[in-house]
Amino acid sequence: MTARAISDFMMSQGISLAFSRLAVGAALVLAAAARPALANPTILFDLSSGQVIEHEDAFKRWYPASLSKLMTAYVAFRAVQAGEAALDSPIRITKHAAAEPPSKMGLKPGTVLRLDTALKMMLVKSANDIAMAVAENIGGSQAAFAERMNAEAARLGMVGSHFVNPNGLFSPEQYTTARDIAVLVTALRRDFPQYAPWFSIEGLAFGKRTIPNYNLLIGRYDGADGMKTGFVCPSGFNQVGSATRDGRTLVAVVLGEQTAISRAEAAARLLDAGFAVPSKGSTTLATLQPYGDTETANDLRDVVCHKKTPEEQSEAPPAKAAADKPKSPYQEKLVHPTLVAVNVGGATGPVPKAMLDAAGNQYADVPIPSWRPDLPPPAGFEMSAEGDQAAKN
């Protein structure tokens, strides 16, 4: 446990502050001998109770990278729930979406696929082009969808998060915290349990292509059942890993690791520690109070990507282990992964409402943004004479 987690627990049990400080010091000496200290934001919690088992810099601002796609999925699920779209609604790949950089599916502009297919591609492949297509078709535009992401974040109590795009490509204005990601994961699993299996798909079969899940805990860690990974150079390697054992589900959030392997190993260590002890204490995600630096985000570009080849600057684990290190179990390929078949086409459901004009006609490409009744237009924007969104001067 971290110093803060140990102190939280002891104070919740009525143990004196002076004695708790002595105990914390002794515990940290033992912990330091047992494993390296965590230097990046982490949080481990019980999904059912919300009880926080361990945390470190949980309110530290961080670039989410593709963990942003968890919010993209949440907004899409809410849209389906509200009747704005259906799982078999058409998602059309726009020119803007097709131009997004990798990781991507590489589908041509004009390609149409089902919403549920698009979401599975986005969650497993972490496809940036698909995430943008989902956003544009569900929200009306990238900007309009980002407004919905921020509205949901505010509603859920994600006090340290802000979004500007649906896929997590780097922007200094797109940030989150380990605690906020934990809140979002809780909402996803609580509000939409029917979609939980999508987060644990081992791989996709797309034509002749086999697309493995970047979440290396899936199929390798006992009980692993979700959720998502993320990487851009400034953020380092991020991971949300959940696992269920004996009816108890724990979730580990790890931000800022230096490799795809180390983030999986860090998440596994947290989960191991959590499963080794019973749930105790009163600190929950709802009661955990902000602490530390909550205003600045670390940029790990020079640490994580310095002198690395473009191939190494990706979410994929290295093909070979370093000469001085044994191969990690999270580097092993799954022998017989369970694949979910996906394909384009088959979108026979209703066109998403954001893709229709006032007369009910479908837009040819990116539609004019239309706002949900319960969401006001963002401040500083108005409709231009041409009918598109324009910033006020």
C-alpha cells in the first residue's frame, strides 16, 4: 500500500494520528523492500463498493491518450439508450475520420459499418479513425461530440478531466486523472453492463486480418475482464485493467508507464496486491479528497519516446525481449485467441439523429451540429451565415 492509502485506512479505523504515522513509516520501509515505489499516477479500487484499496497521485493531471475512447463509448451508449441511434445504425467514415493517424482501421471515406461493429473496432484495435467516425455520426461533429463528452464528465463528477477529441490524440487541452478514469469505468460497468463483454474481447477477425487486443492482461491474467489501454508520447503508456475472482471485481488504473509490457505488469501487481487482502476501510471514489498537484500535466515525450523508432512508439508490445531481460508473460502471444468477427456493411438500423437535417434528410458527409435539448451550445460559438459552426470574434 502507499503511504496515503495506509493512512486513510488507519484513520478510518479510529487509530491515533501519531501511531498511524509510526505505522505508516514502518510499512513503507517493508513495502520499499518488497517492490519498487510507484512514481506515476495509479489507483486500485473495488468495482462493486467503490472502496479505494491503493492510490498514488490519483488527482494528478495526465494526458489520457486512448483511454479517452472509454468516454467515447459511454457517450455512444447513452445515445443508444436515449433513442438517438441503435446498435445497427450506420456509421459512415468521413474524410476527416479517414485522415486520422494510426492506430487505425484504414477504411476509405464513405465506408459504412454498424455502430456496434465500430465500437468493437475502437475498443480492441484502439482505432482513431473509427473513434472519430463514431463521434461525428453520433454528435454531429468532433466539437459537438467533445461537448457531450465534457457534459458527461461533469455529470459523473470527473472534476479533473477535459476532452477535445474522441480518440485521445494529443492535445494539451485533453487531460484527466487516475481517479476520474476510475469514476468513468465505474459508470460504464454500472450503467451499461450489457456491453461489458466488449471490453474483454481477445481479438477481432476482419476479413483475413487478425487484430489482437492491446490490453495484454486479457487472456493472460487470471480473471481479467477489461478494460482499455492508451498511448501517446507525452502521456506514456496508460492502462485500465479489471479482473474478477470469486465474485470480486477489482480495477487498476495505471498512467505513465514506459512500455506496453511494463504497464501490464504494473496493473497486474496492483491487482495481485488487491486480491491478496480483503476489502476494508471507508475511503471510496466518492469520498477520496483531491490532493497534490492537480493543475499541471507531465510531458513524458523525451522520457518515453526519446531515441525510439516509430515502430517502438506504439501500443504494440515488442516482438523480442531485451537481451538482459527474460520474456514477460504479457509478451507471449495467445495461442488460440477467441476472435469476434467484424465487417463493414450490415447497417440496417435508423440513421443517427445527428446525421439528419430538420426535414429528416441525411447529410452527405459531416452534418451540421445539432445540440441535444439538455445540452446548451458551447459558449463562444454561433451559427455562421453558411449554416456551419463559427467562433464569435
